Amino acid sequence: MSDLVLLFATLTVALSDDSTWLLQIKSEFIDPSKALINWSPDSNFCSWSGITCSADEAHVVGLNLSGFGFSGLISPQLSQLTSLQILDLSSNSLSGPIPPELSQLQNLKELLLYSNSLSGNIPKEIGLLSEIQVLRLGDNMLKGSIPPSIGHLTELRFLGVAYCQLNGSIPYEIGNLKHLVSLYLQQNTLTGLIPMEIKGCKELQVFAASSNLLEGDIPSSVCNLPALRILNLANNSLSGSIPPELARLQNLNYLNLLGNRLSGRIPSELNQLVKLEELDLSSNNLSGSVMLLPSKLNRLNVLVLSNNLFTGAIPSNFCDGNNSKLRILSLSQNAFSSSYPLELLDCSSLEQLDLSDNEFRGQLPSGLDQLTELTDLYLNNNCFNGTLPPEVGNMSNLEFLSLYDNLITGSIPVEIGRLSKLSVLYLYDNDMSGTIPMEFTNCSGLTEIDLFGNQFGGHIPATIGKLKDLVLLQLRQNDFSGPLPRSLGSCKKLQIMSLADNKFSGTLPPTFRFLSELKILSLYNNSFQGPLPKSLLQLENLQIINLSNNRFSGSILPLTGSNSLTLLDLTNNSFSGQIPSELALSTNLARLRLAQNCFTGEIPSEFRRLKELNFLDLSSNNLTGELAPELSDSQKLEHLLLHDNRFNGAIPIWLGNLKGLGELDLSTNNFNGTVPAELVNCSNLLKLSLYDNKLSGQIPPAIGDLTSLNVLNLGRNDLSGSIPPMIQRCGNLFELRLSENRLTGSIPYELGKLTELQVILDLSYNQLSGEIPSSLGNLVKLERLNLSFNQLQGPVPSSLGELFSLHGLNLSHNHLEGQLPSAFSSFPVSTFTSNGGLCGPPLGPCSKVRGWNGASLSNAAVAGIIVAIVSTSSVICLVLLYIMLRIWCSWRKVAVSNSDNGGGGDELEEDDYADEFRGKTEYRKKNSTS
């Protein structure tokens, strides 16, 4: 029985024709457009879509399913179509690997699998297709190296594996392909050298290996390919010089070596490539003079030498007048430094001329109008001066004129109004002046006008509405004035209007409602005023609005018509009313700045929709209420500025969830409660300002975890307790303000580790005690130090005298004493007032009670000296009292004795009373004398 089953299966396979295999192949394709709907066993397969049959209609010889929209895998069953000569599955969405079984198609001449999503390696079995002439596998996701077995395909004419992810080197076996005509290897990551063996491809006409990682010199073997017409080695890492032997390629019409590391001079031998039509040597390190002569290369259309190191002058015979075929010439980004090369005026066929980013100088020649075919002229980023020649108005084909970043002066010539084809005019960053001439608006084809950074003045021409195709109007940083013309509303294609940094005034014209394509409106730093036209609601495509620093007033509701806003800046105007909740409809809004206006009310709860919000500045308004918890949904917030409002309540702990927050300023509000410890979760915080609120409690010790912090301002609150020593971990602080609180305890010695402090250290108006730590002398960058109005005592550390950057100091109203460091003599007396014990310049001289080293004595030493003086004085007084008593007793005895003798003796003289106080011995001598 099993033998019968096997026999039946064998007969089934033997009797199967190509239609059976085709139907199996179809089953593996995903065919959303039903392109193979007529592949049915009920009809002859030779009539099916994409099928080409042999003359006897017995076999399929061609299968062309290119662009049918298939996805899925390539079926290995294709190998059963043994008569197949052409297989084209290109331009679909097929995935998976290339089946190695395809190598069984021994009659295959063309295999086209390009422009799919195939992956994996190129199977080495591909080398078994001995009859293959065209192999196109490019524009897929193939990886790995090019298999050396490719070298077995000796009949191959066309090899295309470009736009894949292949690596490794170009196999040297490629030199075996004697009949190869086209080799496309570009846009891979091939490495190594170009193999010398490529010289074996004697019939090669196209060699394209651009955008790889090839290195080394351009081998001489490439110069021995006599049939070569196209050589594209751009965007590799080739080095060395350009080989003069390239001149042997007499059939070459396209040579592209841009984006390598080639150096040295251009060999003059390249002038022998008489069939050359396009030459690109840009973005290398080539130097010297330009030796190429289009006058000899009389078929040359395109010459691109930009972004090199070329110098010197343009040869006088560069072009040959009317015989020149040169259309495109780019010498940009080199080191040319002469005046405008007049030799180029002979290149009469030029259509695009780029001399930008050099050091050309002098005036523009009046003969520019000799280039009658010129459409694009790039002279920007040079040193041209003088005025714009009026002859430019004769260049009737001119479409693009770029003169920005030069030294051009004078006004726009009225003749420019004759350039009816002019589309783009870039005159920005020059020194031009005058008004925009009315004739300018005759250039009806203008799409872009950029006059930024000049000194143009006057009004915008009232006829500007004639520029119906205008897309960009950039007039920023000039001296334009007056109101905007109503006709601007006729420029209905306008997408970018930048009129900032001028002196425009008046209100916005209601005709702005017609600018329905406007995306960017930039009017900041002018004198516009009045309410916004309600018709602005119709501008539904606005993405960026900047009206800051003007005098606008009223409601901002007219700016909420677009749901596409990404930036809205209305800073420093007089807008009023509540912030419209409609702003939240612009869910892509990233920057919202409404500071310095007169807004009232609360932050709209609808702001929870602003998931992309990065910068929110509502400062300096009259906003009230507590911080809406809805803002916690704006997880991309980096800047939150709400200072100078009337917000109240506790600082919400959800602020700690804004991990990307870099700037938080809630100062000058009515917040109360404590400083939430959760703020330390904002590890990217650079600025934290809670100044001038009603906060109480202690400074959280964990604030030291904000190691990125640059600015910390907790001043003018009701904070108490000590300054946490952990603040030393904020090693990037350059501004620390803790003034006007009720902080107690000593100044932490650890503050001396904040060596980046520069702007200020302000601990004034607290209740700090103890001595000033000498470690503050380590803050060598510090510019201002304020410790006034505390209870500090002891001497001023001499180390503070080493703060040579210090230009602001206040130690007043403390209990400091002792001699000031000599470096402080230049500070005013008010810096040290109300201390009592301080001395030395700029204060009075210090007391003579000093230590042996001249330093002030300590309090204990002074007290000891006072006790010693009092004790000594007491002893002396007791001794004197004892002496006086003895003298008085002696005098009494003498008086009694004289009385007993009847008087008549010499009386004691007054001088003897004075001598009595000189001592007991002297008195006795006197007495005995008497």
C-alpha cells in the first residue's frame, strides 16, 4: 500500500506544470490590491498578470511582478520554474531573506529584487547563476559582506547592491567580471581599499561607490578602465592626491570625488578630459590655484570646487566667451581674497554662480549684467563693499540673489524692480539704508525678502500687496516706522512675517485676517498698541507668535484661533483679563510667556492638556489662587516662572514630580507653609527662588541633594532653625540668598566648600550667632558678601582679606570686634558700623592693649588685665592710708612734747607737710633735724 502512495506522489509531481508552482508562489504573497486575481486554475497561466511564456506556452520564461504592492516572503518554490529567464519582484514590500534555492534557476539572466525590505545576507549560492547578466538587489536591508562567489558570474553586465547595509570590503574577485558594465555599491558601509583587481573590468562604464567608508588612495587601476564614463567615489575617506593618471579616462563625462580627504593641487592633466561634463571636487582639503579651464574642457557643464582651501586668482583664460558651456560654477567656502574675479564675466552661459563664504572684497562690478543667463547669484559671506550696482536690474533671468553678510552700503536701486523673475532676495547683515522703493513691489515673483540687520527706514510700501506669492517677509533689526499697510493682507501666501526690532506703531490692520497661511508672526520690540483685531481668530495655522515688548492691550482671545501654536510670547504689554482657557487647545504648545501684563484670575485648569509645555512664564501679573494641580501633567516643564503675582496656599508637593524642571521662581507671592522637601526630586534644578513669601519652618536638609543648583534664593520669608550644613553639596551654586528670615545658630563652616559662589552670599537680617567661619576665605570668586544685622561676634577672619574678587561687603550691625583685615580699608565705614569692637582702617586706630604679636587680646585676657589693675590699685590705696595714719600719730606725739616744754621751739613748716607724703624715712629725718 505504501508503495502505491509513493508512486502516486511521484506521478503528481511529474505531471505538475508551472501553473501549479505559480499558485503555490501566489499563496505566499500578501496581495492587498488583488493584483493576481486572474491567477486561477480555470485559465491558461500564460494569460496571468506578469507572466511571459515560452513560444510553445509550455513554460514560464518571465515573471514581472514589479510594483504590485506585495508583502510577505519570497517563495523558495520559484526555483521550480526552471525555464525562468527574468524574475522581477522589485518595488514591493517583500521581507525576509533571499532564498538560496533561487540559485537553481540555471537559465536566469535577470534577477531584480531591488526596492523591497529584504534582510539577511546575500546568499553565497548566488554565484551559481552562471547565465545571470543583471543582478539588482539594492535598496533593501541586506547585511553582511558581498560574497566572493560573485566573481563566478562571468556573464554579469549589471551589479547593483546600493542602498543596503552591507559591510566588509569590495571582494577582489570582482575583477573576474570581464563584461561588467555597471557597478553600483553606493550607500553602504563598505570599508578597506578599492581593489587593484578592478582593472580587470575592462568594459566597466559606471563605477558608483559613494557614501561608504572606503579609504586609501585612488588606485591607479581605476585609471586603467578605458570605457569608464561615470566615476562616483564621493563621501568616503579616500586620501592622498588626485592621480594625474585620471586623464587617461578619455570617455569620462562624470567625476565626483566630493567629501573625501584628498589634498594637494588639482592636476592640470585633468584638462585633457575633453568629454567631461560634470566635475565635483568639493569638501576635500585641496589647495593652490584653480588650474581647471572650462575653455579647454569645452563640454563641462558643472564645476563644483566648494569647501576646500583654494587661493589665488582665477586664470584669465578660464572661460572662452560664447563657446563656454559652463552652467554651474561653485567656488564657495574657500580662501579666495581678491576683488570680484572679472574673468568670470566671460562665462556667458553661466546659470548658477556661487562665490559665497570667501574673502572677496571691493565693489561689485557694473558688468554683472553680461551674465545674461544667470538665474542664481550667491555672493554672501564675503567682504564686498560699495553699493549694489543698478545694472543688476538688467539681469532679466535672475531668480535668486544672495548678498547677505557683506559690507554693502547705500539703498536698494529702483532698477531692481525690473527683475520680474526674481524669487528670493537676501540682503541681510549689511549696512544698507534708505527706504524700500515703490518699484520694488513690481518684482511680482518674489517669494522671500530678507533685509534683516541693516539700517533701512521709512514705511513699508503701501503697494506691497502686489507681491501675491510672498512667503517670507523678514525686516527685523532696521529703523522702519509707521503703521503697517493694509495691503499686507493681500499677501495671502505669507507664512513668515518678522518685523521685530523696529519702530513700527499703530494697531494691527484688520486685513491680517486674510493671511490664512501665516505660521510665524514676530512683531516684538516695536510700539504697536491698542487691542488685537478679533478677526485674528481666523489665522488657524499660526505656530509661533511673538508680540512682546509693545503696547498692546485688551484681551488675547483673538490669538487662540490656531490649535497649532508651539510658542506664544506676549511679555511686557498691557494685556488684561483672564488667561483664556482656549490656549489649551494648542496641545503642542511648548513655550508660553505672558509676563509683565495685567492678567487676573487663576491659571486655567484646562492647562492640564499642555503635555508638551516646556517654558511657562506668567510672572509680573495679578494672578491669584493656588497652583493648579493640573500643571503636574506638564511633565516636560523645564522653566516655571510665576513670580510677582498674588498666588497663595502651600507650595504643592507635586512640583517634585517635574523631573526635568531646571528653573522654578515663585518669589514675591503669598505662599505659606514650609519649603516642601519633595523639591529635591527635581535633580536638574538650576534655579530655585522662593523669595518674598510667607514660608516658615526649617530649610530642608535634603536641599543639598540639588547638586546642579546655581541659584538658591529663600530670602524674605519666616524660615527658622539653622542653615543645614548639607548645603555644601550644592557645589555649583554661584548665588545664595537666605536673608530676612529668622535663622539661628552659627554660620556652617561647610559653606566654605561652595567655591563656585560668585554673585553673592547674603545671610543678612537673621539671628545668626557665633564667629564668622574662616572657611569663607575659600570663596575666592565671591563678589558680594552680606552678613549684616545678625548677632555675630568675635574677630573678622583674616582669611576674608584674601577674597580679591570681593567688591561688595556688609558686616554692619553685629557684635564683631578686633582689627579688620588690611584689605578691607577701601570699603566705606558704613560696611562695619554698629559693631563697637572693630578697629583699623577704614575705622579708627586700635587700642595699644595687644598681644605680643600685635594681635588684639581675647576677652579673657582683657578681663584678667582689668582685675590685675583693680587689685594693684586697691593695695596701693591701703598702703597710702596706713602711711597717713602713722604720720598723724607721730605729729600728735611731737605736739604733746612741745606743749610739755612750754612751747618756744621751732614750728613745723608747710613744706614739711608736703614731704610727709614722700615716705616714712624722710619724715624721720626732718623730725630729727627739728
